Amino acid sequence: MDMAEAEAATLNTATRWIRVTGVRGRFVLFEFTLGDPDLMVEMIMPVDALLEFCDAQHAVLDVADGAVGAFTALAHGQ
């Protein structure tokens, strides 16, 4: 087994995180991580879709310090 196979074998894909990094209008910018914090994809979607995605993925939701106010306002419809 080479190094890549060994790492893939130990990757826990059940662990998932969503980190909100910003808000643009009615859209939320975020990073989605699956199993390894170094493996992530940047995504953007409306807040309702993000919350559904978070629930469907059973992901831990985290909001970056710089995005807290804007995300909270958007999520609460303000």
C-alpha cells in the first residue's frame, strides 16, 4: 500500500464541516470540508439552501468572525 492509499484508508468521510466565510447579497460564501480540513471546496448558495445542505450533510456549521453579523442578519431575514 502506498502513501496515498494509506491516507485514503484513514480518511473519515463521516466528519463534515461548513465554514461560512462571507455574504454577498442574498448568497452565503462557504467552505465545505469532508473528513480532512485540508481538503475543502469553496461554494456559494442562498442561505435557505445552505441550511438544508448543512442538515443533509450532517455537517458542523461554523461562521468566521468576519461573517458573523452579515450571516446572522441574512439567516434571520433582516
